[in-house]
Amino acid sequence: MNGSSASSVHRYAIVTGSASGMGLHYARQLAGRGYGLVLVDVNGMALDEQASHLSAEYPVPVLPLCLDLTSNDAADRLLAFCREHKAIVEVLVNNAGILLTSAIADASPQALSRIVHLHCVTPLLLCRAFVPLMKEEGCGYILNVSSVCAYMDWPIIGMYGNTKRFVKGYSRSLRIECAGSPVSVTTAVFGAVDTPLFSFPPRVRRLLLGCGVMIPPSKAVDKALKGLFARRSVVSPGIATKVAPCLLALIPDWLLSRLARRYAHLFRK
């Protein structure tokens, strides 16, 4: 399958965090390309509802799996689910994410463990599980979601940035290791995307969208998938992702500290 047309034998795309937000956009676009869907989310009620809608809208099989991706055995359970349903996985989109808005020393051990497992451990183990299978089948695309925050140790959301830095790093390593094989690894480096992840006031949100600093989720997903199927190494939609890495490196610690104290409330729900 080339990512552009349906096939009588469905190849599947796994999308984590697919009951809402960008994950749902990934699911819709991948179904439109003819992929069967393995939808994974911790919110079982929303997941079943969206799976029903997608099944009615697209002529592809849809397999919902309610799963807590922060659990130690999440990758094993997802692999077993795909084997049980004989789903040949050609696309893996590690989309699920959370935003921990807390100083590291103030966060609970459970919260720290949760974000590390969701952003780092489980996606890494999913890559380990599915890359060999994709190689055997002769085709595979992996999309790992990083962030412009990976280029800066942001206060208040420091754990978000540092876990996304790990994603960026291991994705490049895995891509190089897969060179010459039928499997490619693409890293999506997103800036501000208009999702509920950030609770900006409506006025601020409109301003950010108007000047291009924030982009709609449908646009971000469209660009990410185009880069994925073109087997690009990195996709970074939006103006912010182009200029921010250089500019952020120039900000001194004292200024970041002052900004954190003044604007941290914008990141809290």
C-alpha cells in the first residue's frame, strides 16, 4: 500500500490518543487513504463513539482498543490485540500525549512516571514491537510526535519538553538504523496547535492563529502525514517551528524564570 489508495486487503494504521483532538484527525485522514484503523485511547466511551462514526463514514475496518498507555504492559497488549485481529500494521502514529504543568519538584511521582511512560517508554516499545513486523511485510511508516519544546528546557512544562526531546533523539537513531529497509521513521515537530492541550483565552488563541504562530490541528496533521508518506525525516509545520529553535536558545535562564512566574497560569487548566 502506498498511502494513497484503498486495497482489497486492508493494511492497518495504529493511532494512539485517537478518541479526540489530533488523533481523531489522523484517524480520519488515514481512513480516507484506505487504511484500516486500530484506534487506541484511555477514554473508552469516547473511543467507541468515534469508532462508530468512522465505521459509518469510511469503508474500512475500525478496531477500537481502550488502553492506558502509561501501563507497563501497554505495548505488549496492543501487539497482542493486533495479532488477535490479524491486523497487518503498516502505519504507527505515536500521537498520545499529555501536558504536565508543574515545577518538577512539585509534581507527584505518579505524574512524572505517567508522562515519561506515555511520551517515551510505550512509544519506544511500540517501535520495537512493530518495526520487525513491518520489515517482514515489506513496508512501514512510523510517525513519532515531538515538539518545538524539545529545543528548550521550558520551566513549568519542563517534563513535556524533555520527554519530547527524547522522542526526537531516539526517532533519528531509529530512522538511521532502518536505512535501506522498507521502514521509515518521521518525526513531527509541532509548535502551537489549536487543541485543548493549551487553555489560552479566546482572544489570545485568535491572535496566535491570525499571525500563524498557532495552526489548526487539521493542517498540522495533513502536513505531518504528507511528510510521513514522503518518508521525510522531520516535518515541522508552522512558522514557530522554523524560527523558535534558534531564538529559544538565546533566552537566558533569568528571563525564562520571570516569564514562567508571570504566564504559567496560561498553561494551567
